[in-house]
Amino acid sequence: MTTILALLQDRAGSASIKAALVIGLSSSAVLVLVRVGVAVAGQ
């Protein structure tokens, strides 16, 4: 039982890490798009 729980915790941990990476990448991409849009609008 303990090994199964450990495996589930590892999977949950990797899933949350992947979710955090996806959220970080998407938010940084949005920031880049906003900066490019502001730069184009400024010109």
C-alpha cells in the first residue's frame, strides 16, 4: 500500500510541476505579446 501511495504522490507531483510550467510559459508568452503590441502601437 505504501508503495502505491508513493507512486500516486510522485505522479501528482510531476503533474503539478507540468501544470506550473505550462502556466508559466503561457503567462510569459502573453506578456511578450502585450509588449510587442504596445511597441507596435507606440510606433
